[in-house]
Amino acid sequence: MLFELIAAVVAGVAIAGVAMSLRWASRGRLPKWIVPAAAGLGMLSYALWSEYSWLSRITRAMPEGVVVAWHNEDRAFWRPWSYYRPVANRLSAVDTRTAQRHPDQPGQVMVDLILTARWQPSARVRVIYDCNSNRRADLIGSDISVAEDGAIVGAQWLQLEPDDAALRIACQTD
């Protein structure tokens, strides 16, 4: 977040410098207020670009095999432009490279779910999807274990909708 603030200030100073040069080239015919107005416009333009390009920048940076399953779009009164077009600020992705299946439980797949939010570090959560019953179990806690036959013991299963994107992505892995 600090780097984005620095980048916004630099953008404002750069655009203000262009406005000052134009004012100098016009020998003062442009009004004085054009310089701070240009600085403000430069900072606002950078902030808008940064907000609206975050999702595409973060997905392009993900390695092959990581598939975005969901992203959250947000509107806020302090960002009035977000009422015109909502801003993406969180996402969840399935790391299909980590997919594992037990031979005795072919309907279940264990994958890493990546949770990412803007201005926060990403988190990885190991989960198991039951493709036959449309449910998910988060493998968090020390009381969860895997039995000899591959069954998950001690996990709390969450029922999912059949069209859940993360469920579909995980279940399509080999």
C-alpha cells in the first residue's frame, strides 16, 4: 500500500510537471490552478488504473495451473466510480498443480485453495472436495487425519452448490 501511495504521488508530480511546462510554454496564458488540478487528476488517474487493473495483474502473475474460481466486486461511497463499475478486491483460486486423489476415494480430490485480497498477503488452505456429494472440507486443525482407506476423519464438511466454481475446477483435475 505504501508503494501505491508513492506511485500516486509520483504520477501527480509528473503530470503537474507537464502542466507547468505547458503553462511556461504558453507564457502564463494558462491559469495557475491548472498545475494542482493536473496533479490531482494524475493521482486520481493512477488510483483508478491501480484499482481496476489489480485483478488482471494478479491473475497474470499466477503460475500455470492456478485457476481463479471466484472474485469479489465491491462498491463504496468513498469510491463513487465503483457504483458505475464495481472494483474487484478479493479472489480465490484453485492450485490444480497440488491435486491429489486417493485410489480408494476416486470421488475426492485434495487441492490448495489460494485466498488473495488486495493489500494483504495471500493464504493457502488445503481442502478436500467430494465431487460426488458436492461438499468441501477444510484441512485446518490437528484433529483431522486420513484413514487407511483414504477417508477423512475429523473434518467438518460444508455443503456446496453443484455449480460452485472451485468445486468444478478441482473435480476436473486428474
